[in-house]
Amino acid sequence: MASGKWHDRSIIISTPFVGGLTYYLTHDWMVTGIITGSYLLGGMYLSPDLDLKSKPFYRWGILRWIWKPYQKLIPHRGRFYHRNPLSHAPIIGTILRVGYLVFLGFVPVVLAGMNVSLLYWIVKNYSSILLALAGIELSGLTHLLMDITATNMKK
């Protein structure tokens, strides 16, 4: 496994490349901004390592308590694995982390009475939401690549 320092470096170093490649493929500054921004934020704040007390966990500052139940639900060590596949698996890990955060955000909204304008905004901006999810997933894949590379280099 790569250290938190190396995960951070890989995200910071690769962010301009992700932005450049996205712009090269799309020629759209809006798409480039959404994917690149969500890639950077995903790598620094929504890392697969939120299942343990890691750099991304502590970056949440006074809000890090939000991730304590997640850490209980998705333990980072198991009998047959070093990292839980639910936190580190492509797509599934991202869906669980983002879904968990969205659930925490929507519970107060639902309890206060669902606001129709929020649903309208989600429907209207679904393509931007999907682009942001793609950027977060890409940062998760970068994290996984770093873990696999570090593990193989140690062998």
C-alpha cells in the first residue's frame, strides 16, 4: 500500500494531466472544470482511505465525525484482505462513499420536508453530477493504481 503522502502527491501531480486530457478530448471548459475539480476534491477528501483514520479523514477537520459511522460499517481490515473491497473497489467504493455523504445530506432535507426545487435542480443538472462522479471515480482509480504499484514494488 502506498502511504498517504504518496497518494496526495499522485493526485496533485496528475490533476493538470487529467485537466489537459479532458480538455483535449472534449474541447469544453465546463466539462474540464467539473471533472478536474471533482478529481482533485475526490482524491483529497473522498479517498478510499476514509475507512480508516487517514489524511483524508483528518482533512475533514471538525466534520470528520461524519465518517466515524462509515468506518464502522466498512472496516478497513478483514480476515482475507488488507483493505476492504467495498472501500477500494472501482465504482462500488465511489458509489458507497458518495452515497453515504449524499444520504447524510438528504436526511435533514427529507425530515424538514422535501423541497421540490432541490429535485428540479438535480434533474436539470444530472449531466454535471455524472461528470463530477466520473472525476471522483477517476481519483479512486488513481488511488488504487498507487496501492497496486506500491504493493508490487514491495514484493
